[in-house]
Amino acid sequence: MHTRLEFSRKNKRTLIVFILSQLFLIHSAFAQSPLYADSAVARALVHYPQLKVSNLQVEQQTLLKPAGFNLYSPELLFQSPTGDQMRLGIMQRFDFPTLYCQQMKLQSAAVGVSETQRDITVNYLKYSVRNSFIEFQYWYETQQILKRFDSILSDLVEINEVRYRVGQISNLEKINGEAKYKNLRFTLLQAEAEVTRARKQILVYMGNLEDSLLVPAYKMKKLDSIEVIEVDSGSFYRNPLLNYYQKQIEYNQRLHKVERHRSYPGLVVGYLNQAGPNTETQYRLQYGITLPIWYWQYNARIRAAKKGIEVSEAQARTGTFQLNSEYYQAQARYRQYSDGLKFYEQAGLLQAAEVLKSAATSYRLGSIGYYAYLMNIEQAFTIERNYLEALKNYNQSILYVNYLKGEL
């Protein structure tokens, strides 16, 4: 009777410990912070420092718009035309009227350039965050695969210790199992370090440097396939880089017009009484024009501005060529990774599951030895990891193609 009561108490304690451990695991699971790719992008668009700089640059150029209508400061003059007293005068110089219009348009073009630079930053930021999220998913799921493998090997190492003591396996088999387990532990530590690195990279984009509980909200999924098409002039119309090149050309064209209008004669208007106090107002006014006779300085600026147009056009051609080249390479990588992923989807994963199942059954029935069992399960987990890497490469190749097309 006493023995039964003691056994019952032990069962209760075991049950309590089990329940508490499960509650702890549930609490730990809920304590994790699930992260979605879209929410990471949305947060990065608000908090990423470089994007804030781009927004400030747009605001800076916008604030300079009124400066396009820049007038010379008036000149106050004190002269003594009669030789017995000083008289006050004022002079105001104006550029050719069309110059102010051209300067306003030039500043508007500068705003357009800064806006396209911001668009380039946004496009690259979206790509970087989504690419980092795929990396985060990859290493997090790799870590989970290695943990499963670690659980199996740790059990085998404990079993092998017992089997070695009773003489069922040799010392070589025992040492080999321990070596495999140690190597796996090292690989698992590397994967954990990569998970931490990938997490911190996303946190940097999101403007939050500390959140050790951040985990992907879902497993890595296969992205929708894309259509492999020939490159033409309309393939990248959404890519802000091409828009930036066009805005640069427009800016330099506006600058060229400004420099041409700067060489036009200006107007001088003034007020100064050169005679007595009873002089009529109309004779106190002064009029004149500025003569841009030192034409070499204007000509040099005009020619330099025209050369700036040629430079921006050459940059646009070079940039478009590079974009086309990168697009061809991205499509080639997409086809390569797509074919590799199909192998694992159609055969590799089924093979890995069958190997795990057959190896466990054969080892339990004694059909294969410990070493053969170890090699088979290692092969199965290697296939799973290779599939995960193939999926990562496939998704990243699609992401890069969409980035080049400006369709993120």
C-alpha cells in the first residue's frame, strides 16, 4: 500500500513537471515576434536612414524653387552732384526677363532629379529587404533541419555508448558516430550565427537594432514563376534608374538654356536727383542696359553645359546597356535555378523521405548496420538542405528580375 502511494506521488510530480514544461514551451513560442516580408518592407520605408536622407534632399531642392527668381540686391548711392550736399540714389539691375523663367524650370528639373534618386533608393531598399527576408527564412529553416538531425544523432550517440559497453558495436563505430555528431554541432552553431546575422540585417533596414525574438512568420514559399521575354525598350520602363537618366538629360538641357539666356543683355533702373530740388521726377530716373561684351566667359559656360547634355546622354546609353546585360544574366540564373528546383520537387524530396523511412526500418530490423544507417540519414538531410538552398536561389533570382524591371 505504501509503495503504491509513493508511486502515485511520483506520477503526479512527473505530470506536474511535464505540464509546466509544456506551458513554458508554449509561452516561449508566443513570446517570439513573427515577421512578414510586407511588414518589414513597410517599416523599412519609414525608418531606413538612407531613405530619410533622400526625402530630405527632395525637400531641400523643393525649398530652392523660389530662388530661381533671384534678383540682384539694390545699390544705395550717395552722391553730391551740386558739390554742396549729398543726395541719396538707388540702382537696381535685372537680368533678361526670360532668364528667370529658365532658372525656375532648371530648379524644377533639379527637384525631378532628386525625386528619381529617392525612387532608386526605394526600389533598392525594397529589393534588399525582401532579399534579406529570404536569407532569414533560409537560415532559420536550415537551423530547424539541423536541429532535427541533431536530435537523431544525439539519441544515437547515447545508444551507441550503451551498445559499445555491451559489445554490440566496435570502438571505431562509436568514435565515428561521435565525430559525426561533433561535426553536426559545429554546423548547427554556424547556422545559428547566420540566423543572427540575417536577423540583424533586417533589423538595420527596419531601424530597430535589437529584437532577438524575431522569426519568420511563415516558411519559405515558392514564388510565382515569371515569363522569360526578350529585352526591348519597354522592358524597364518602371525601373527608376532609367527615369533618373532621363531627368538628368532634362536637367542639363535646362542648364544649357539658362547659360544661353544668361548671355542676353540686362536692364538697369535707378533713381538719383542730379539737379536741384525742383527737378521733375521723370528726369530723376535712370535707365540702362548691361552689355555682355566679355563673351568668352558666357561662351565657355554654354559649351560646358552642352557637353553636360552629351555626358548625360552617354550615361543613359551606358546605363541601359548595363541594365540589359544584367537582365540577360538574371534570366539565365532564373532558368538554371528553376531547373534545379524541379529536380528536388519531382524526385529529390520524395527520395529523401523514402531514404529516412527505409533506413529507420532496416536499422530497426537489423538489415543494415549502424554506419550504413548513419550515412543514409545524413544523405536524406543533405537532400533537404539542398532543396532549401535551391528554393532560396530560385526565389532570389525572381526577386532580382523584378527588381531590374522595377516591379517590386
